[in-house]
Amino acid sequence: MKKNKIFITVLSIILVLLFITSCSRETLVSPEETKVVEEKTKEEAEPERPSIDYSKETHDIKYDGYIPTFLCAGEVNLIKITLKNKSSFTWPSSGKFPVRVGYHWFPKGNQPEPSWDDGGRTLIPEDVAPDESVEVIVKVKAPENIGWYILQIEALQEGVTWFQKVIKGSTYVDKCK
């Protein structure tokens, strides 16, 4: 009997020690190792891109999707659209001049003038070669005031140009709660 109690006690101690060591939250990494990991992550995240003079390229696009006729006032709404690259170059999704999707609100009728550009931009999820398409979920913050507005969604290449082609529609903005 005494041997069984000793065995159970020793086994319990071993299990507790194993549990404690397996639950350790810290991994010991030297500052040098951290720097190497950060540098590798940067290299992997941002591949070397060829130097392109984007001012000499054509910026063209085709949209597929629609503007909803109702959105929630003051809230971020999600709108799914497809962008087809009709440009003469591959759209970069990151780097110095990424292609993104922006939006603008315009009053319709007697509505107050909303902000021209709410500063919202949606990233494209990957580089897009000419004649390829990408699906994007555009995050659009609706005006606070209830009423009818024109919502215009437009692609842009940051630091270069807006694409000058839009997808737009008439949208009623109202409280959703």
C-alpha cells in the first residue's frame, strides 16, 4: 500500500512538472535571432518589384458588381465587387504604388454634402496581371445623415492616379438599429 502511495505521489509530481514546462508562454530568442527573423519576414512580405514608370502606362479597369440601394447610416458597410485589370501593367497589391479601391459620396437632392473622400481605402488581396480579375470586399462608411446619396467606387494607384472609371449608384442611407 505504501509503495502505491509513493508511486502515485512521484507520478503526480512528474505530471505537474511536465504540464508546467509544456505551458510555458515564453520562447527564449536572442535579439540577434529576432532581427534575422524580422529581416526575413520583410524580405518575404515585400518582393523586389521592377521599376516601372507608371505615368507612361495605361490605367484601365472593368468593374463587375453593383452598388446596394440601402446602406446603414454611420456604419462601415461591405460591398463585394470584381475588378478586371484592363491596364498595360500588373497592378501591385503592395509596395510604393499599390492599387487600391476608394469611394466618394455625393448628395442627392437636398441632402447635406458628405465628405468627398472619407479616406477609406480597400487593399486588393494580390497582384493582378493584365486581363485577370480580383474580387474585393470594399469597406464603405456611410454618411451619418439619413437620405438618398450617390455612392461612387473607384480604383486608384496610390501616388499615381485615379482610374477615372467608376461604379456608382443611388443609395438610401438609414439607421439600422
